[in-house]
Amino acid sequence: MIYHLVTGSDFNSLAKDNVYVPALFAQDGFIHCTREPATLLSVANDYFADVVEEVLVLVIEVGKVAAEVKFEPPAPISGGARRTCRRGCFFLTSMAR
């Protein structure tokens, strides 16, 4: 299993026909995920600490992902990843094909 964080409003507005595609997928070309609960918590603290609405954890079964799934190091985003990148965590990403 891998995990992906998303706000409830983003999930509800972007999920159509039982398919969810993140808002930045076209720009990034992949979905940010992790398989480590500790990394999930770090990402939540780094990127969602100031979010006042619900934050959902999507649980993804890797065997059901049609795209290639691979490890990549996290890329810092301005104002984010303070703890996550400093610890050198790796994220599992699903690349578009």
C-alpha cells in the first residue's frame, strides 16, 4: 500500500467517475505518495499544518496502479518540506504513461 494526502474539498472537486487526479498532476506528471507512515506524518506536518479543513489519506493498492510506480527523492517546494527533506526521506511516485 502507498498513501497520498489531499484536502477533502480537493478530493471532492477532482474525483469523477471513481477516478481521482490531483490538481497538479498535469504540471508534475506524477502523484506524490509514500509507503512509510512516518513520512506521511512528516508530509502532513510540512504541507498541511495550516489547513483548517479535513485532510484525507488515500490508501492506494500498488498492484492496481496501471502506471509505473517508482521511488524518487522529494523535491523541495517553496515554503514546504522543512522536516521531510532535511531527513532525506524518499517518496513513492506514480508516473504518467
